[in-house]
Amino acid sequence: MRLRALALACALAACGSSEDEASPAAAAMLNPPTPLPECPDADYAACDVREPDCQSSIAALAACVRDSEPLTVPIEVLSESDYIALLQAEAEGTPDAEVEHFQRALAWLELAPEQTATREEEIAHHATNVLGVYRSKEKRIIIVDHGKPADTPYIDATLLHEVVHALQDADYDLTTWPGEPAQTFDARLARNAVVEGEADFYEYRAVAALLGLDVAEVDFESALLEHLDFVQARLSESTAPYRDSYATFPYGFGALQAFHAWQDGGPRGTDAIWASPPGTTQQLMAVQLGLNEPQATPLELPLPEIEGLTLYASDVLGAWGFHLVLDMDGVSNPAERSLDWRGDRLRVFTDTDNQPYLLWQLELASEDAARLLTRTRAGCTGRSFATRAFVSCGDHEVRDELTSWADAWLSGE
Amino acid sequence: MQPFWSWVGIAGGLVGACACSSGDEPDAGSYEAGLAALCDGLSEGYRRCRVRNRDYDYCGYSPEGYDGQGLAAVGACLRTEDCEALASDEPAAHCFDEARRTAPLRQVVVDYCESASLNYFRCNSWWSVEDCSEGMRLWNDATLLNAVGCHQQPCEELSNCETIVFEHPR
């Protein structure tokens, strides 16, 4: 899936439209596109993604850069309103998920607003921000027309990104890869980074040629690190960083991961990532930033069993979730400091009056990291001891039994 | 996103009166000659269309840093510009766009754009060489050469550096 504004691009109608072709004399002065060395015969001219010939040439380029067998996949361009209508029709009759208490829990940690967005709001948010999507169940691509020209390198690269997903699907079956479903926020982000990261990296590689650049001169490392900074900055400004992490983390860290794998092993160098995907965001971040010790599996945290409290939801926020909280708290270098994560478990309970309570437990690599969670937070208590920390929250008062249990866990009782 | 200085010249140029004089003829191709051609074209357009509530001898454009030949192309367009456009709040906007698209492409523009596109890419900003060459064609050689000097800056400095160059052109 390709999201808007993850790469700044020419967005004005005055640039790149097929109605403004350069004069023959001007065109002669511009150097012809420098082909990617791995795809010397591909077509690098900007083209209209609504045209079948363009779709074929972009699909061929995608297969070439990824060293895959060419694939024909249905491609449809929908207006934003038509895409919204499609999503609404598909959602009709599907009951709304029960997330109210989980939303409240995230709000205590400033990872989400208190009010759950309506289905219509979520659909509109998605449609507004998505440039293209590959639908693995239907094996088709939708490009969302946001009113910009359809024949720019930017939109051509978007189509290429989605074709890469189709190629991934052909190799690995995206509906089932890698076998075990990812059950947590942390695991889903780590896994999505493989899928979106590879597509993002090949998009960057191809777009360099589409922009008229000689790829031999392009500094991909710098561009992808800037891309990472950009997505992190977006999250710092977000009022829903938990939700928006799905639209940022996999692209920022994933593209770096794919680039480094490509540097090591060429186009099929990413096969190694597919065969052994990162299990946690900490593992991915530690490897890509070259910091700390990568943790492939999280430590498990024990479940409190307290009379009167029923487990409502459970999740693992991971190092990335820890980073989000630290960033919200104004901690300096949150990404680096979050790498001390060794395991966490966020659990939401309800009492007999259906009031929600949160207990977020963390195992960390240092006492300094654990102490970062003891800041005063409205409606919550945060404590640490040695390398353990917890945050417990409640609407009216922190549940004494829950906090007492967490205190005992802190000290290893 | 396309840098704003591809159009800042127009905004900057709307302030101040035309400095055209009837003294010695400026060198053909110079900024002065180009500006004179622009102003003459605008004046002729106003008269042809009998645009109301306009001083036909008041130009109002002096886009600093623009190439003389480009400005002359704007003037040629204004002579035959649509009357509705001439009567609008931005009478020369369409002609500036036309000039950008049709003015001769100079090697200095190509050199600037190849450098800009490469270094903006390094900074996670996508601007094709072709789009740049169309958007930047009206800037003069000295300003573009000055801007190239910004391209080796770190990403957080690059944009600021170019802003200064294009807001205070040579």
C-alpha cells in the first residue's frame, strides 16, 4: 500500500502533466533517462497510469528491479469518493469492533484520542491518505485518484510499489505469510515492515531513474534515513500515533531494511528477510540503527489474576510503542533509548461495573530505561524497580489490588 | 513538493512600479530589455482589450532574478492575451506559465536541475529534472549558479539556503 506524503513530490498541476510536454528543442537538451543497470531495456518515460500500455511498462519495470517473473495484475484507478464508496459497501453489515476500553487505555498513554473514530471517519482517513493499494484477496491493484496528474514519476512509482506487492504475493501468498498470524502491535509492525519496506525501497530505486537521475550518483542511504526522520516527525505530531504507526513504521524502517539486504545480496537479497522476518520492532530497529542488541523474541510478562477484574484485551507495544510513549513524554533520543526494551505486555481489564483499567508491564535492559516510565501521568501510576517498570491506570482510581500486584511483580516477589 | 521558488518571482515582482524609461535602449536579451518588452506587451494588451480601471502605462511587474529573454516572451504573450485574463487580478499569470513552458532551455538550467533533483532526492524530496527545467526556466544564469552552491548543504540547510538565494536573486 502506498500512502501520500511519505515522499515529498511534485504535487502541483503545473508540473509533469501530459498537456505540458517540453518542446522538441528543450527535450533534446535534457539527458535521456539513465537506465537502471539491472534493467537496461526498461521504459523510463513518465506515463499515464490509466493507460494499459503504461500499466504494462510499469509492471515490467517492477518485475525487473525485483528480479521476478513478470506478472499481469488488474489495475483500476478510482476517484477518492468512489474508493470511499467501495470501502463503505464492503463494511456494510459488518459489526463494529468492540474497542472502546482499549481505546481508553491507549488514550491514557497518549497513543490515541479518547473518542473512538467512527467507521466513516476511519474510512475517510484511509482513503484520503492512500495513494494505492494491492488487494491480495482479489489479486488486484487500486490507484486512488486524488485529483493530481496521472502521468508523473510520482504516481508511476506508486503503481510500481503496488505491483511489487503483487509480485510478493505471487512468491509468498500475502494472505498467509509467514504462517503464524501476527497477534500483537509489535509483531504486526515488524512483519509489515518486510512487505512495505521492500515495495518502498524498489519504489525509491525505480523513481530515481524516472526522475531523470543516474542511479549511480544517488545517495539512497541518505534518502532513506531522511525518509525515516520524516515518518518519525509525522508521528510526533499525530494525535493517534498507535494507529498512524501502521502507516509509517513499516515504510521508514522497512525500506532501510530492504535497502541493506539489497546491498548485501542484490535484488533477491530480500529473500533472506522473507525467510526469516524480524520478530519484534526492537530487532528491526536495533539492526538498522546499529545500536543495542537485537531481540528476536520478547520476554513474556505474567498475567495478574485478580478477583473482580476480567481481562478485556492484551497487546505487546514493543520497542516502537515504548518509543512512542517516550517521544510523547519529551524524552530525548527516544528511538535509541527504546532499544533497551526486552519485553512488555499491555493488558486492559474491566471490573464488575464495566470500568476499564490498564496495566502496562515492561522488562528493560537498564534501570535508566525503566525509570523513564515513572513520570506523572493523569489517572495513572508509574513505578520502576531495577530493570522492570509498570504503568497502571484507571478512570476513577487506580485499582489498589492491581497496583499492589504490580508492585510485587516489580520486586520479584 | 515542487519548491516554491518556481513561482516566487511573480509574487515578488508584483510589488513596485515598472522602472522602464525612455532613455538609452537596453541591450537586447538583457533584463532591462526583457522587462521593457513585458511592460510594453501588457500595456498593449490593456489598450487592445480596453481593460477598465487600469492605468495602461503602469506595469507593476519587476521580477528580480529573471532572465531577459524569458521576460520578453511574457511580453509577447501579453500582446495577444485573452482579455478576460488581462482584466483579472493576475493579468500576467498565464503568460508567465506559457513562458516557462516555451522559453528556450539553457544549459545552465539543465545543470541546475540535474544538481537540484539529485540533492533533493538525497533529502527525500522528489523533483524530476524535466519538471525542474520547466519550472525554473525563467530564472537568470547568475541566480541559478548561486543556487547550485546550496546543493551540497546538509538536508536541513539546503532548503533554507535556496530560499535565501531565490528571495534575494542576482
